[in-house]
Amino acid sequence: MGFIANTVGAVSAKLGEIVCTRKVFVPNGKTKRTFAGRIVGHYRRVGPNPWDDYQLVSGDGGPIDVFPGIRVQIDRSKPRFRMRMRGTVVVIEWVPTDADQADMGEARDLRAALLDGCVEHFGNKAGIGAAAFVAKTLRH
């Protein structure tokens, strides 16, 4: 399966590498239409507690239809994204149809075509840190 880039900060996740709980799924996009994909991996918790970190596990989960309005975390370099499915975070690779490929032409990048036709990218707003939140709460 290779390398999967995390779109938050400079942290990247490789197969088997441990990923911080806070960074395993940070949505930065929303699907615009129904399209086909393939499940190429999932994140598994390395410990029994909800705050334990996660590990990327490769696996062919088969084909999947992705519907509009689903929040996703877009990969930085490949036509892939993360989404929640049945209580777990899965990695989906876009499988363009013949019509998608005809629309792209030969010079188009698959990731760029995914962003143009299937996923609306948005930036996450930076929030205040935990210490600032506690201080603000105690002042009021």
C-alpha cells in the first residue's frame, strides 16, 4: 500500500507507524457527489483505551460507494482520503470510472481530479489551546 500522508501538520503515517489519537481523523473536506472507491487500509487502536494511539493497517476491504456530504480527511499526495465507517477510520482510494477518466484527459493528476470532481476541500479553523480554554472558562 505504501505511504499515506497525514494532511494535518508535518506528520506522516506509514504502514505500521503509530499515529496520535488527535491526528488520526481531522476532516478537511466533504464529498460532493456519489463515486466509487476501494478500502485500502484502516486505523486500529494500539491499546484498549479510547485515548490510545492508532496504527495504520493495510488491507483490501473491497469496493465501496461513497455518498455526498461525508466529511473526509484528504491525503496530501495521492487520490486517497480517510473517513469514518462503522466506528473506525478507513483509508479509501478513489477508483475513477470511464466517464471520470474521459473528463480528466491524459494530463490530469488523479488527486487533482478527485478534488475537482468529488471532494470539496476546506481549511480547518485554528482553535485555542487547552490551557487558553481553561483560563478563559475560569475568568467567566
